[in-house]
Amino acid sequence: MEAVTEANRTADSGVRQFIFPSSVSAYGPSLPGPATEDSVMAAHTLPYAIHKKQSDEVVQQRAPALRGCSVYILRPHIFAGASVENYLLGAFRGTPNGKGAAAEKMRSEGKRLPCMLPRGQQYLDNKIQFVHVDDMARLIAHILQRDPEAQRLTILNVAGRGEPLTFGRCIEMAQAKLVRVPGKWAMRLVLQYLWKRQISAIPPEALPYIVGEYIMNTDRLRSFLGGEYENVMRYTIDDAFADSFKSVPAAEPSAGVPGLR
């Protein structure tokens, strides 16, 4: 952003658009209702989320100094799609994506880790959104192809079309085996065990984002895109999530966590 400021200070035709991909995680893992772009960012615990929050704040602070450059902050929900790998999709897929020998053996044998949640219906009822990575790419391309905004800063929540999914529905769609543990404390212990054994790549700090509910209001995105909304955002939340499991085998009834009883 400093480089853009300097380039635009002397050039007649400098940088006209600056796009920063932020994240829904910047809002925090437990929200009282759908977050709007004006909601307080309260990320904590998970370093990735904290870094996104801090970077988002820096972009907001520096935007007025970019001298003729329109700034866009995009806050996408969880990326989904057949080519996408992230910790939350990994949890539903049951991917033993750690770097240890046990994880490598499980992958070679085509085994899946179970999907794990604390006991209680509220954890199955928690809602979540997804955005297909191709829709995110189309949105960025759309912004670059349109005239820069008159206002200096535009912030947009980004999620697929349609209603959020519940965690319970996601587990069904993923054909995952569900294991319930006594509480969040027990789940943290299991995550720590899998992390230290390098079986799973899900950091223990991600726990609040696995057991919490954080969804966004995307009315501003729909208004921003206008008649191009469905052409840019082609995937519903349901379809984006389903596309992530085209090549994932169903969980075997006997699938379990190595070393745990």
C-alpha cells in the first residue's frame, strides 16, 4: 500500500484498484447474528483469524492515502470446491493431512478420520456458509473489469447464494462418521493429540471456529453486483460445499483415530 501511494503520487495513470482478501474469521467465532460489514471484528485464539483482522484494519486505515486508487476489502466465508484444501473442509472430509508417518499410512490406505463435535444438539444446529473458490475468482475479475468506485473504500461480505447449512447437514453431505466427545475441553485434547502426532493439520486453536456459529449478511454484495449477481456468484452454498466432496470416499464404519480408544 505504501508502494501504491508513492506510485500514484507522481504518475498520471497509477494503480486504480487495490483488492485485499480478508476473511469471515476476522469477525470472530461466535456471533449473535449475521455479521454486516460494519460489525465489530473480534477475532481471537486462531492466529490466522487474528492476522486477518489486523491486516483488514491496516487496509482500512491506509485506504484514504492511496491517492486515486479504489480499495476493496472482500471478506469471504469458508472457501469450498474440489480443488480447495483448508482446515474446516479437512474436518468434514476426514483428511489425515498431517506430515507424520501415521497420517501418511492412513492416506495410503484411503482411511478417513471421523468428524468430531462435542455432545449437544446446538453443535449440530450451528450454521455455516461457504463460497466456491471459482465465484471468488469471478468476483475479483468483475471488480477489475468495472470502473473504479467513486468512494475510496468498499467492504463486501462474500458467501454463496442461498441459505446457510447446519453442521449436521454438512456431516450428512460429506458422508462422514460423527464422533461425539463429552465437551469442548475433550475436543481440544483430541485436537492437540492429533496435531502433536502430526496426524491432522487442524490447529487446536481452531476449536472456537469449529464449535461456534458465524454467518454473514451479504445484501451489500448483491446490491454491488446488481444484475450480474447470479452470473458472478454461480454456486449456492449447498452446491459449493457438495463440489468439495466429489472424490471423497464414504467413511468406513470402523474408521477411528489411531492411538485413541
